[in-house]
Amino acid sequence: MPNLKTTYMGIELNSPIVVAASSISSFIDQIKLAEQAGAGLLVIRSLFEEQILMDALRLEEELSVGADIFPESLSYFPDLEHGKADEHLMWIEETRKEVKMPLIASLNAVSSGNWVKYAKQLEATGVDGLELNVYAVAADQKINGAVLEAQLYEIVEAVIAEVDIPVAVKLSPFYTSIANVVSEVDKRGAKAVVLFNRFLQPDIDPKTETLISEMVYSSPEEMKLPLRWVALLYGRVKTDLALNTGVHSGLDAAKAFLAGAQIVQTASALHTQGVPYISTMIRELEGWMDEHDYKKLDDFRGKMSQRETDDPFAFERAQYVKLLLGQE
């Protein structure tokens, strides 16, 4: 039987199939199922500072209802404060007690100082690593790409300087130069880069003229973008490369490792097929490895990367003239 053991950010994993940050991590029974099915690691859903701020504001509004009518009644009750990140942190601590497989926390903060504050709080829960979910929609036309990249590097440097656990950076595909950004994040000490983050894309209902916000599951077709960039970056940076988005089968995982990925992250496939589907993905990967006589992942990792392929420029071509013109 093929050996699927690997490492990620220096963490030893029994399997390269990783559960991506999602609502799956909100339920202990689902997390245990993932561990039983053979997941190598689970990324806990993000701690969003934005959500904490919104919840705190909502609590303040609810407590203030009627205060202007009977202001003297305020002295009857103790001051109440929002628990901030406490609930999320307690959940991680409880999860850590229930499972043996490695756990990685995920963080999306707003203010620069809170990236470090929440990172240290997450580290204290006993997680094995931290994933920085740094993306926000760059809608301010006065801020250019260089400023956004500088902000990213500042966050990465600040967090890595203050925590002892390994840090991964989950990037969006919308930077002008992905290769340069990954290289810069690598230089600053990130142990892994996750390619790529997948975001909510609002739609418009023309009948009602209203916005529609819904999370649509990924499809295997979406894997091509991160696959290209993993193949381009493999062997050119020291940081581990995690492929995220579009991984729906063991064969998808095989493609990711051929390109050079250290692990694959999946969530949509588990939402549609059920968490035990991880075991099916593992059997498919093992079957493919047996068929090609591979004993371990390193036997073929990066074999189809730009560095190793016979057609290295294929990954760089933006357009294929023959395909566009319908020629053979």
C-alpha cells in the first residue's frame, strides 16, 4: 500500500488530504468523522474580527433599548460586555481535546494591531499552526497595489515575530504578480502559502432588483488556476504550497501533487458528498499511485511542475492561438 505520510509547515501528517476552513469545523462530530476518514489535518473556520465587532455593536444596541425611558433602571444591573473572541477560542480548546490530528486556526483581522493580538490568543488554544486569511476587496481607488502588498507583508512579519507556531498565508489570485508576492511572503518566514482563497461573489436578481448573496460550492474546473500557480512556483520558493479550491477527488489530489503541492485542502466536496468521502478520495489516490508504481508522495511530487515538464512555457501561455482559431 502506498505511503501517504507527509509534512506540512513542519507538521507530520498521516495524509495529504486536508479539510479546508469551513463550517465543518463547527461540529465536533463532523471533525471526528474527518479524523476517522483519514484527513491529515483540519483548518478551523476563521476567527473574523469583523464579525466580533458586529456582534459587539449588536449587543450594545440591544442593551440600550429602553434606556432613555427609565435611565435609573440601569443601576439595577451589572455592566455587560461582549465576549469578543472568547467563544471561538473556547471552541478551539474543546476541539483540541477531542481529536488527535493536527489542527490549524484561521484568522481574518481588520486592524493591524489585532492581527497579532488574536494570533497570540489562537496560539494559546493549543493549535499546531495558524493560517492568515488576509484578503479583503480592494475597492478604494486611491490605494494602489503596492500599498496593499506592503500591508500584507507588514501583517505577515508582525504575526510571525510574535508567535512560535508555524504560519501559513492564504492568498487571493488577484495580485498583479502572484510569483513576486509568494516570494516576498516566503522571505518573511511563512511556512506555507495556500493557493487560493475563494470568495463570495454577489449576484443581482433582475426580477426583484435585489442583491443575492450565496455561497456556491466549487467545481473541479476551478482547480486549474491554483494548479497552474503551484506548478509555476514549485522548486522556486522554500515555503510549502497548499492547493485549495476545486479538489473533489483523489485524482484531483494526484494532479495537485504532480504540480508540486505539499497538501490539498478540500471543503465543497465534503459538503456535497459528506465528510466520510475523505476515505474515498484517499482510496482513489492510493489506487492511482499503485497503478503508476509510486510508493510515496515524493516519488512524483512536482513531476509535472514547470521546472520538470518537457513544455515549461505551457504554464506561462495566456492564450493558445491554435485553440482560439479552432485549428488542429
